[in-house]
Amino acid sequence: MQLLTETIAKIAPLDWAAMEAARRRLDELTKPRGSLGLLEEIAVRLAGMAGEPMPAIGRKVVILMAADHGVAEEGVSAYPQEVTRQMLLNFARGGAGINVLARHVGAEVVVVDIGVRGRVAHPAILDRKVREGTANIANGPAMTREEAIAAIEVGIEIARQTIGRNDSSGLALLATGEMGIGNTTAATAVLAAFSGFPVARLVGPGTGLDEEGVRQKAKVIRRALEINRPDPRDGLEVLAKLGGLEIAGLVGCVLAAAAARTPVLLDGFISGAAALVAARLAPQCLDYVFASHLSAEPGHRVMLEMMGLRPLLALDLRLGEGTGAVLAMPIIEAATKIIKEMATFTEAGVSGPAMS
């Protein structure tokens, strides 16, 4: 608990002076004011993180947390649970979708076993297993409060180590990734607990369930909420009773990134659930969070609206793994290059806007 408490205490507001300086420079660039829209907002927020008006991006990393879910035994996924373990090796060998897209944008993939059932031995997999999967949330809590905290602290440690390996060329850019059969069920339960919205409004097909499968999934989630009755004011309780170990690990990643003044790109629905928990523990952390895309999962829009986050992409993605987050990395980098490399009216010898 000490590491979690210390990390939350280190989360500070963005640097207002650096943001104002960034805004002034953006207004002086050879373009109409505000014409680059959200790209300008990104640049200003990055300036606030870096503490300087012309920030840069250094090392790019996606942290992929993998864990199993006891609720998978309720038939809430189109895939069997052993796929989690099998995909873990696929990530380690570089053959998954996230590996392809990370190579495309020049990002590293850090693969973490935080709760996969069974041993998965590979030198490219970090073994930080808290327990072998969660319990079935349809019958009781997913894990103990202590296990949830331990998993969060695993995420904090890995994010800290990752950020610490960054060079001095600019801000590290972290992306959140995950794998775990049954985890859209856990994420939907977490969202339902925090939002109070009807499960039917939030539940989606996940890995590709048919209509009957979605109805079964909704039934299981309602049962989990009735049995566990988590207090939505207590983020740790919601996480422990309904969440997953990989979700908890990503909570830690978000908090550690914010404490280190480092931007973090959320992937989709599962990462969004982690950010919801992180925001309950430390609302200021959302200053350091970007939403990479709008997932095809129906509850994802609700999540983003609750956090006041605007997605950068809308590609109907629902793979997870961090795929949407790495696709958005070039947009974040582009924002820094605009503010740093684009000429001002004075530098370019171009007439500025006429003053009224």
C-alpha cells in the first residue's frame, strides 16, 4: 500500500506557465489561430507535462498486462480461456497484432504476466504473477483488496522502470495494452458500478459473441453486481470485487505515468476501466491521459464521457492489446513537431492576421 500511496502523492498539476507559453507560440505559427484543432490542445498539454513550451517525445512503449478471469467459466467469451496463455507466447514471439503495429510506429512492447493461469516461460515475458487468475465475479469478489493493491503496485513498478529507461530526448510515451479472456465482462461490471447505468446499455459482444451470448453476458454482470454490491465511491473496492489483475496493473501504469509527468495513451474499453479506477483514486491523473480511440464496445463512449476524454481515432477497433494506442502515437508526436518545427510569421517573413 505504501508504494500506491506515495505514487498518488506525487501526482501534481500541469505546468500552467509552460502551457501558456506553448499557446502563445502556437498562435504565432504560420496558420490561422486554432486551425490545427485538437493537435494544438495536445501540444499544450504536453508542454504542461514537460514543463517547457516546446516538448518532444522520446521512447515509445506499450505495457501489455495479461491475466485470466474466473468469470470466463460462465460462457461470456467466444474463445476458451487457454487463449490468454497461448496469446502471451504469441506476444513474446512478436506475432500478434500489437507487435506488428508497434514495429510500424517504432514502439517497444513490454509483456507482463500478472495473473495468467499456468506457467508461461519465455525470456520476453516478465513474470509478475499476483495470483493465477481472478475468482468468478458471478459468485463473489474477483480478488481480495490486498491482491488488487499488489497488482496496482506491479503496474507502478513496471511503469517506473520503463520511464526510467527513457533517454533525454523528450518525454517517454506510454501506451496501455491488455489480454485476458473474459475481461470485457469485468470491465463492463466496473463501468456499471461506477456509472449506475443499466447493464443492457453498456454490454457488448467483446470477442464476437452473438445476441444470445451478449444476453448471457449481461445476465452474469447483473448477478455479479447483485452479489458483490461494491461501493462506487471506493475505487479499490470496485476493482477488487469486479475487476481483473491486468486491469489493476494498468491502474498502476496510469498512476505512475502521472506521478512521473509522463503522457499515457489509453487503448480501448479495458484500459478505460483501469483509468476509471485510477481517476477515483487520484482524479488529477487524468491530466496526463489521452484516449487513443473510440472502441466498438458500446460502453466505451460512456467511459470516455465520464472522464472528459476525447478519442483521437474512431476505427471500430475491438482487439485490445494496445493496438489503438500505438496507432495514435504518431498523432501525439506530430503535435510536438508542429510546435517545435513550424515557423512563426516573423521567422517565415509572412504577414500575420490583420488586426481590427
